[in-house]
Amino acid sequence: MRFIVLLLSLLLFQYSNAQEITAVVLDANTRQPVPYATIQYGPNQGVITNDEGRFSLINSRHNIENITISSLGYSSVTLEVKEIKNEIIYLPTSNIELKNVFLTNKNLTGREIIKKAKDNVNNNYNFDLSHKKFFFRESNVNHVRRFDFLVEKSTFPELDQDLMRRISENIPKYNDSYKEVLGDFYGNYEKQKIQVIKAANLHNPQSTEGLTELTDKLERILKDNIKEDSFLRIKSGILGVKMDAEELELGKKEEKKITAEERTEEQIEKDRLQTQKNLKTSTTNRVGKLMKSMFWNEGIQLDIFSKSNKYNFNVEGYTQMGNDMVYVISFEPKRGADFKGKMYVNTMDYGIHRIDYVNMKPLKQFRLLGISTADDIYRGKMTFSKNEATGKYNPVYIERETGESFGINRPLTIIERNKNVKGKRKQNELDMNIKINVGQVNKLQLVIYESSAIGAMDYSSQLASAPFEYETFKVYNPEFWKGYNIIEPNAAIKAFTALESNDKLY
């Protein structure tokens, strides 16, 4: 019996290894992770490492024997799957001798290389219809940096700094959520049909019960203290509104909310189907926007090509991308432009393998009367892989991160006045300062790991929608994507936990 148990254990161990390859790619010199490296296991088939250098690959689906790992600035490494041990792969940096680098008969400036790259877009990139396997992740993080009500004066009973402090403390300070979608993409850069295979929603229903209770108390204090023959004058700076007792009472009337326990099975199923529909629609919209925001298009936010005269381009040197040598070109604003970054351009055909960019200043900002807003984050990357058979470049990884900040720094005064008393009619007064600063960041990641050409008939025959597996979780579930090729979750996603237990919502 012990022999049989041992034998079964060994077989299960080997089977497990055959099913999934999991490893981290490190720089051979620095031992630091290599993010967004390409792990290729077949023609136009591959995954990428995440921002921590990790990847996983499902071997049983493809009978993978070898993988080739490549990244800008590193020599490519080809390994047999059975050689991968200890879940660590070291990638050596490339040593490039300039005499081996393809150069034209004259030294090109950065601007000249960029012009050639733009002129060769139609020849270099694949604009034909295709079928692509994709994995899409959307991350949303809301961060309350400050939320203070500072009471200077109050004659309303109970309406004091202690209540305001408790309201501030009960505001959720951090809220993160993630959507992950695996699916099929049909189309090109201009038109797409998306079919979702499987999706997960890491949902954080931040509890606001304590906050609701305190704000209800605030309203009750005002309601209990304002008399029928009185009104409230609410002022913030030079702005003010008047509210009668009847209006305050009317504001308290709300429709009865249906609790989770009161929902019928029919309502639950209806909500589930609506949530799936919304997720499918939002994924289609966001993937479409990413595909339409390629660097060569006019009118996009990233204007380094459409308004190249506003940027300085500098050739920093050369590096290696797989079998190709590429120029390393940095760019930065020259006259009021928004972005800085780097791009990697093939020395032979001027195809762009990758662009990394980040905004240098807020793209939009507004400040008036103590209220401020700013679109202060816009950064990302575009990575393309060259098909050696066709010579065309296809997208591999698209990332875009946007964020905005909102602030309030204003006084607030609430005065109760009597309608009938002549002269001095003030009865109660609250004077305080409101200081709020919040930020929101949205990150979209699109990984394309398989691609094949299709015809117009194949594209037209694809259904607009189809049922798919969908679940919402309150904690990260490592089992949900087991058996599928996705971009490995980073530490923040693995640590995701909502306020309650790890039960599914649906």
C-alpha cells in the first residue's frame, strides 16, 4: 500500500509539472525581475511576464517542448521545458558590437528614424483581419488622501468636531477592484468582435454602514433642531442656498431598498445576467479603444508622431530584440508637449518593437474657488512582435494607465434663521472648513498570445455575443484561472481581499 501511494504521488507530481509551467525571469547580472519579457512557445503564440517577471504556461493544451524567452536588451534564451527547474530562469544581457549592427550609409538622427518608422507603418504592421486569443485585465484603485471636516464654531447640539472626526474616520480610504477577461478577438485595429470565454470580477463592496449611520445622525440633528418657522442658510464662500424645514424632511424620504435576503431567485439571476452583459460591453469598448489608440493614428492622446515637431528625439544606442537589432530612441517635450519615454526601432525595416511613455504634466487641470481637478496620470506601453514568415508586426501587449485627482478646500457655514422674528434672526450656526483630496487610477492591460489570419466571411459569421463563465469574488482565487494562459497576477492582486469572507457573490 505504501508503495502504491508513493507511486501515485510521483505520477501526480509529474502530471502536475506537465500541466503547468510557472517561473520567474531574472536578469542574469542583477538578479532583478525582467518585466514584460516574451515567452514564445510557437509561431505567433506566446505569453509575457508580468511586472514582477513571472509567467505561467499551460503545457497540456499545446504539447510544448521548447520555449524562447526574449526581451529588449537581452540575448534570447531557448529552453526545453524539462530544463526549467527551481522556477527561476536567468536572462543574459546582450553584448552588442557596433560593427555587427545594420547601419545605413549615413548616421541617421532620431527624428529621421522616427520619420522612417512613420512612413513604413503600412508596410510593417498587419492590418488584415485575424483571430486572436486575448487576456484583458482592468484595475481600479481609489485612494482618499485626505477627508477632513474642521469645525471652528457650532451651536447645534451634538454637531461638533467629534462627530465630524468620526465621519472622516469612517470614509473608506482605499478601494481596489479588478476585472479579468479571457476571450477571442476577431477583427483588426478598426473593427472588432469580442467573444468572452471566461471572466472574473474581484469586487470590493466597501462597507459604508458606519458612514451612513453618522451622516444620518448629521441629518437628524439638523432636522430635529430646525423649527417649522425656520430655514437653513447654507453657504460655502460666496455661494449659498436656502433650505426650509419641509425641504429637509422631503430629502429624507427615499424608496425602500431591497436587502440581499429579500431578493428572489429570479431577481438574482436577472442581476447576474445584467452584470455579465455589462462586463461584455465594457470589455468590448475598452479593448476597442486600446486597439484604436495605436501610435500611428491621428487625434490620439499620445501625439509623439502626429506632433513630432514638439519633441526632441535622441538616439541613445542599440540593443537586441530576439534576432533583431534595434535603435534605442528617447523622446522628451520640446515645446509644451506632454510625454517623455523611449521607443525601440528595428534597424532594418524601421518597425517599432516597443514604446514606453509617461506624461510630464497634467493633461488637464482646473482650479477655482477652492475646487481643483487634474488628469495627472497618463502612461503606458505598446509592444509588438515581428512574424518572421510574413515580416509583419502584431500587437503582443498594450497597457494604458490613467488617473485623476480631485480636491476641495472650502469653508462651509450653516445658519438657522427664523422667518418671523424681526431683526437678528440667527438661532444656530455651524462654521467649518472642508479639506478633501482623493485620487483614482484606472489601468488597462491587454495581452495577445495567439494570432491567426481569417477572411471576411469568417469575421462576419462570428456571433456578437455568447454565454460565458463568470464569477465575482471577494478575495483572489488562484484556482479560477488554473488551466488557462493569462498574465500572472502581481502581488497587489494576489493580496486582494474585500471586507468580508472569501465567498462568491454569485
